Amino acid sequence: MNIGITLHLNDENESIWTNGIKLNALYLVKALKAIGYNAYIINAGKLEFPYENKVPWDIKDFPVFDWHATLEKTDLMIWLGAVYTDKNILEFKSLGKNKKVIKYVCGNNYIHDLEACMFKEGGKACYNQELDEIWYVPQHEETNREYLRVLHNLPANKIRPVPFIWDPVFLDITSGRYNSLQALEHDIEVPVYKSGKKNKDKNLSCFEPNISAQKWHINNYLIVEDYLNNGGEFKKLNILMGEGLLEKDYYISLIEHTTLFKSDPIKLTYQPRLEAVDAFAGFTDIVLAHQTLNPLNYSYLDALYLQFPLVHNAEMIKDAGYYYRGNNIGSGSRQLKLAIESHDDNIESYNENSERVLTRYTIYNEGLLETYKQLIETTMEIKDHKLGAMYDWKTNLYK
């Protein structure tokens, strides 16, 4: 079966770390190929064919084609990183029997739409009426299931969460540059947790993009503030993608009375947007993470894979890292204390547990591959597997 997954590719060799959408599409390609399908990327952007040496991955492993070049041969179209019109759906389906279109939703549409309607000007929402099914990532169950069902006018059995897919392939490739002769000659650290530092020399980092209520750093900041006020030691807190906040008077008024803000020597740094591996290698010993209605993120899994202590409130991986519930800053502060002061005594068991948790999101979880196979066979009317739609975060499968 030929399966095309849409993605916007506009600039040559644009980083795959720009956002999670590219990774989501590529991980899905890998999983579907592991099942045995002929899966590939369909480009909806300005980048022109041929694509060899124009994308930052091997096109033999992750092929890329143009929309019009694939319409006839594609059996199943998965709109993930780009969406088209209902007219496009009907055009696609007119070219052959039993062609299907699934929209794979990676974002928290309810929150995105809320913020766009209230705070942005311009732009346009796109909720197709001719789709066959909606799949969405499971961390958005609470906000997306019914919201998408009604806006897309689909029956309840045509919208479901799907197993979350993650893979270390691009993390390994990107980390590989730190094993170069040049890196060794300049004594550049590799992006993997290193034990043995004194507590007062440990650097903390948070990776929230700070562009949405779902993921911004303030609770991480207050957890560190609470830890510091209770006698905790560390070197610096690095706030990535935080430079723009320093231009906002309201933000400064929010933090100006904190010990962190007034500390001497300086314990706060605001970094630009960086590739995660560069931040891991350059100035990170502990990762802090906080989310609202988005309890599963690639950056959390990346941190676990690279063996970093992860202090977080993501309930879908509460069996990994140093978990605290919701917005409980005091609990987060206590977990940070454990991570800073005791992690080196428990590294082996921590990493073994991280590996167990990570496996459930990869192609090495046979249940994940089988679930996607059954989903596709059901959608394509090959066999109705009578799949449930209740997601189990402990297995990354259906109950």
C-alpha cells in the first residue's frame, strides 16, 4: 500500500528541529515502513523537486515527492504537516477506487484556536468536511476529541487518539557531530549527562518555546526560586527561547522581586532558540519542564534518551524522570532537590527505567506497529478490527 504524509518544505536543509511537526511526519514514515507499507513525504511547500541534498535526511530512508506526482499512486493520504481543501480531497479520490484521506492532528487545536481568535489578526482556520477520519496525538484527548469531531462533522467512531511515535534516529545523527575530531580538539562536551559535578556547579535548563499558554517557563522558574530560597545550590538557570520576554515590562514586573532575579553572581540567563543538542552539550545538567494540557513532548523524551535528569509535570510519562503533579511548585522544588543532590547515586536504575519508558513510543514496541496496521486496514476497509478508542498511557496502546 502507498501512503503519503504531507509536510511543508520551504527552505533548503531547514532544520528538522524547527518544530515537532517535521519529526512527527518522519517518525510516522519510519513506523509505517517498518510495518511494510510504502510510506513517503508529500511536499506542500515551496521547495522544488529534485529533493536530494535539499533536505536534512536521507531521502532513501525518508522519500519526498510532489503532490501532483503522487496523486494517482497514493492509496492513503495522511494530512499531517500540511492540509488542503475539500476540493483537493475530491480530486484525489476521483483518481481511483477506495482512496482515503486522514487528517493527523499533532497540535492542541482548541488552545491554538483560542489564542488565535483572541490575540492574533489575520490567518484562517481549516476544518475540512470531506475527510474519512481524524487521528490525533493522545496528549490532546481532553481538548481535541470532541472539538475536532464537531468542527469536522465526523461520527464519533471516525476520530481517535493514536499511539505516540518517537525515535532517536535524528538525535543520534545530530549528536554525532560532537564526536568529530574538531570537537575533540576543542574539548567540546558531548550532549549526554555527565555525573560527578558539585551541586553548586550544576546548570539547569528549560526548553519551553514561550509562545503559548501550553508551554512557557514560569513554573520552572518558580520551582528553582523555591529551591534556592530553601538553601539549594546550583550554578545557573538557562531559559531557552526567552530573550523576547526581557523586552516585556509586565514579565520583568512579575519576576523582579525574586531571589533569582536579584542574585549576585547572576544565576539567570536568557538564551535564543537553539537546537536542543547544542543546549544539552553546552550548558545543561538538569532539565526542567512544565506543560498545561500537553503532557507528552518530544523534548522530554529526548532528555531521557540522553540520560539527563528530567524534572517535569507530564502525567503521561509520570513513571519516568522526577515527576510532580500539575502546578505544585513545592513538589516540583522537592523533585528538583532530588535531581540535583541525589541523581548521581541512582544513575543506573534511572537510565534503565528511562529506556523502558522510551521503548513504548518506538518501532520496538510491536504493539504500536500492530495498532497502526489495524488502524489502516480498518480505514481502508480491508478488515474491521473493531478497535477501541480508549488510550492507555502506560502502554501507548488502546485498552
